[in-house]
Amino acid sequence: MKLIIAGSTGFLATELTRQSLSNPLITSLITLGRKPCPPPDPSTLLPNADLSKLKSVILEDFDRDDYPDNIKSDLSNADACIWTIAITPAQLKTVPWETTVKVCRDYAVTGIKVISSLTDKRLFRFVYVSGANAVRDPAKKPLLLGDYCVLRGEAENKILEFGKTSGGRVEVAIAKPGIISGPTKETGVLARVFFGVVGIGKVRVGQVAGALLEGVAKGFERETYENEDLVRVGSGTVGGVE
Ligand SMILES: NC(=O)c1ccc[n+]([C@@H]2O[C@H](COP(=O)([O-])OP(=O)(O)OC[C@H]3O[C@@H](n4cnc5c(N)ncnc54)[C@H](OP(=O)(O)O)[C@@H]3O)[C@@H](O)[C@H]2O)c1
């Protein structure tokens, strides 16, 4: 299968790439980002990693309704896309709100629309990686990061709606991880206590990547993967075991 990972440079995208390189079901891997995909660290690669199937595609500006023809050609005929591009809560203080809205919602909506239109495959799978605290009903806006949680929930709604109106051609899943940690990013003790108190779960980056790759390759187990689903499904995958 041909898989597109949107957000080549990110924490989760890097792990998705690492696992995909050794996944025999993935025969072509495209990373899509405004910067090139960093070369995978050879010391972290899993057995049988095949770097020849990886192509890094650069779209310098995602703020558009359509993609240039050369990019579309690289993205054509994909079986699936995992969308990890977002402004994370840690960046909210430095990124203008208008940009956050575009990056978290509009870029993904354009992404699913454009990329799904470029494939002749009978079925195209798309995962939007959101967050555990995103709310689809604005009336449930939480006290902490309220506008951001509503924005991410609005993006989830739009992506789900796109799948529903595709006549079964585009299958959509939403991933809602809690706090993701991994070998390159461990969560501090204070943060773990805080997130425990506010009820946000933890998951390893290998588990998130393993669960999502299983979903795009073999079929989604569910439409919405809550944090506990990612832990459970991801733990049973090769990449989910550290
Ligand atoms: N990490 C966590 O603990 C956690 C927890 C829950 C949910 N999530 C969700 O998981 C997803 C991935 O998170 P992550 O930790 O991998 O985030 P990350 O490391 O910050 O990666 C975010 C990606 O978005 C891209 N991006 C940001 N602004 C962009 C722009 N204006 N144009 C194009 N690309 C842009 C970044 O590219 P550049 O390098 O070019 O900026 C990067 O590739 C996000 O949806 C996040 O909300 C993460």
C-alpha cells in the first residue's frame, strides 16, 4: 500500500515513519511537510527497514485550497493518509490564533479533500490525529484550553463529515491520544501528576503509531480511537513494544 504521513518533521510523524519503513504492508511511503523529512537515525531503525520506499515531499505553504500539480503527482493513488500536522498546546503562546485555526482545521480539511481526490483506489483511509481533550460539542467547552479544544473538535467534525458524504469511498478515523511520550520525549513527574489529576491519559508514541498503522493497513477497528484504544491496539503491534 501507499501511505502518506502528513507532518514529516513532527514527534509522532517521525515514529510513524520509523515503523512504516519496516512494515511489509507499506510498499510506498510519502512524508508531506513544509520542511524535508529528516533522514531516519540508523540506530533507531527496526529490522528489515527499507529506506528505498521513502520519499519526502515538500509543500512550503499549506495555506491554499489546492496543491500544485507536481505535489499532486507525488501524492496520487495513495491508499491512506495519517494527518499529524497541528499547532500543539505548547505552541499556542507563540502562534497567532488565526494561524492555529488554519493549521489545525483548514489544512487538514484541504488535505483530505485534495489527497482523496487523487486516488483511483476503491477505498481511501484517512486518520486525523487530534487530542484527548478535543470536544465536538462547543457547549462542552472545557475550562482549560477551551477555544483550542473546541477548534480541534470542530476539525474532527469536518473530517468525519467528509467521510460520511464520500459514499463509502473515504473511510475516516479520529485518534485522540492523551499525553504522548517516547524515548526522545519523556513526560516529567509534575506533568504526569497534573495530567493524572485532570484525567488525561498517557500513551507511548510507539503505541500510537502502531495502532494507526494497523488501522490504515488492515482496517479501522473503530471510528474514534480514544487514548485507551491506542494503548490497547498499539501494545499488540511490533512498534508498540519498547
Ligand atoms: N505530543 C503529544 O503529547 C500529543 C498529545 C495529544 C495529541 N497530540 C497530537 O498529535 C499530533 C502530532 O503531534 P506531535 O507531538 O507530533 O506534534 P509536533 O512534533 O509539534 O509536530 C507537528 C507537525 O505539524 C507541522 N506544522 C506545524 N505548523 C505548520 C504549518 N504552519 N505548516 C505546515 N506544517 C506545520 C510541523 O512541521 P514544522 O516542523 O515544519 O513546524 C510538524 O511536522 C497533533 O495533532 C497533536 O495535537 C500530540
